[in-house]
Amino acid sequence: MIGALRRHLAARSAAQTEDCAEQAGILYDGGYNCAQAVLQAATGRNDPELLAMAKAFGGGIGKSGCLCGAVTGGVMALGLNGKPELGGQLVAAFREEFRTTCCRALSKDYQWLSREHKVNCRRLTVAAAAMTAVLLQD
């Protein structure tokens, strides 16, 4: 009985993570930037003020190339869900997976806003949303 419950919870957790990641990809494809897509997918909130605030974090904070907007969106989602202390874990997990959290470094192999660049950003957005979803389940 306990084993079946654990398997059920693990399957539900995996499905929630996949749903969040998929939703972030759909939002990104629909025109939201990386920060907006992760924030909205991870919180389920379609608040125009939150999305306007998150828009400033796309492109590594105002297109400066600094901290990846997808990571920033995840940190904002953690804060809105009462788990701001997990922001450092998200940054660490993202850095472990991609070796950096710097938008400029993550995008260095692509011409800015080229099709390839957008495909890469979508991939990073989906990954950050999945990582955020896992942390929200803890």
C-alpha cells in the first residue's frame, strides 16, 4: 500500500513538473519572454502587473545579458509561492545543468533573436520551469 502511494505521488509529481515545463514552452512560443513564461507557468497567475514586471527581466535583465530571465522568473515564482529561500537552489541547479546563469554566456553561440537563439531560449525556459516546479513541490 505504501509503495503504491509513493509511486502514485512520484507519478503525480513528475506529471506536474512536465505540465509546468510544457506550459512555459507554450507561453514562450506565444510571445511571452523567458521570465514571463516561467513565472506564469509556475504560478498559474495571469496577472498583467506581474507579467509587466517580469517583462523587464527578459534577455538577462532588460536585455543586458546578465542573469537568465528564465531563472529570474523561477525565483519570482518561488517567492510568490512562499518559498523565497529556495531561490538559491534554483540558481545552483540551473548552473549545474548549464554551467552558467548568464544570459550572454548561454546565448553566445547564437545571433541574438535568430531562430536558433529562440530555440535555445525556449529550451532554457522549459528547463527552468521544470526545476522551479520541482522546488515548489518540496
